Amino acid sequence: MSKNYEEEIRNMVSDILEIPVEEITPDADFFRDLKIDSLKAIEIVAAFEKKYRIIIPEQDIPKIRNLRQVVEYTAPLKKESHT
Amino acid sequence: MIWDKIKIKSVLPHRDPFLFIDEVIEIDGTDRVVAVTYLKEAESYFKGHFPGNPVMPGVLIIEAMAQASAILFSLDRPEVAKEHPDYYLGKVKSEFLAPAYPGDKLIVESKKVKFLDNAAITDTLVKVDDRIIAKANLIFSIKKR
């Protein structure tokens, strides 16, 4: 996985959550550790969808709970959307 | 008119004097609605905002945009809306370009950006006589009672 892509996502999440990049570690749980609510969650999802021109099905959203899972989940979709 | 006040009240929990949508005049599937708000001279907020120079408070223009967005949400998620949830604004990015005065007819347009069962994002705008007077991106939550 590209380190640049992971950093890009980390910065995006940091901007939306308004918390320092350092706190968004690969395994920090968005809901338990970073305390995001439904409003922040939809903001993150919409930002990903807009930037990478992908659609994240609603049923998949609860399964994506940390940065590592975001990268693993979105990387293949991002690749598809550019082919 | 596509929706009258009775139909609007069947979807929105708001009531007078805090119901700001009078009619729905366009519905494009679940992507966009256009609603109307008539600014009556007798509205109580005009008395104090401001004496001798009545203009509609910007926060109430946002409220009208939010109510139009809740109507749009109800079209996209009828199974959620039929439970009569509450709608709470969480984040607003707005721009006000011109005042709204007593007697104006506000055309309130809301477009879907992203909807989930418990949260939604819309892009909205308000026109008076084809002139855009306000724009806003709204993020709101939907909570069961």
C-alpha cells in the first residue's frame, strides 16, 4: 500500500475530525478512540466518495473502523475507479 | 404545487410558528426538492429584526433550507421518515448574499449529497425572484424518538 495514499487519508480524516494527525494511528478506532459520531462519519464517507469518485455502500460503513481498514477498503475501489 | 401544508406536516415534525415550508413545488426523484416559503408581514420575528427595517434572520433562512432537506430525506428514506424521527442540524457552511424582506416568496432548493439512515448531507440554496440570496451545505442527524 502506498504510504502517500495512507498519509493522504490520514490528513483528510484529521481535517474533518479537527484532531492532530498524530492521534490518527492506523488502529485507532474511529468510534471508541476518536469519538466520532454519525455526523462526522457521513462527512468522512462523503469526502472519500467525492475525492476518489467511489461509492461506499451504507452496509459497509460500520465495518470500517480505523485508518488501516479505510486504506484496505478504499484502495481497490480507488484503483477500479481509475481503470 | 405538489405538496400542500397537510402533506408537509405529515413528514416534518415542525409546527407553526416554526414550520417554514409552505409548499413543495418540484420533486426530482430523491435527488432534489424545491419548496416555497412565504414571508408574511405579520411574522413575529420581523418586529424585532429589526424595528423599522424588517429582514428575515439568517438563522431562519437556514432553518427553511434544513426543513426542505428533511423533506428530501423523507423521499429518499421513507422507511426511516415514517417513524417520525427528529432532525438535528450538526454543521452548516452558509453564505448570505442578499436580505429577505416581508412579502418575499422564498424558493428553497435542496439537493442530496449523501444520505444514510442516521445522517445526511445536502447542498441548498434560496432564491427570491431568480436571485440567489443564500447558499448552504448542511449536515444533519436523524434520531428516532
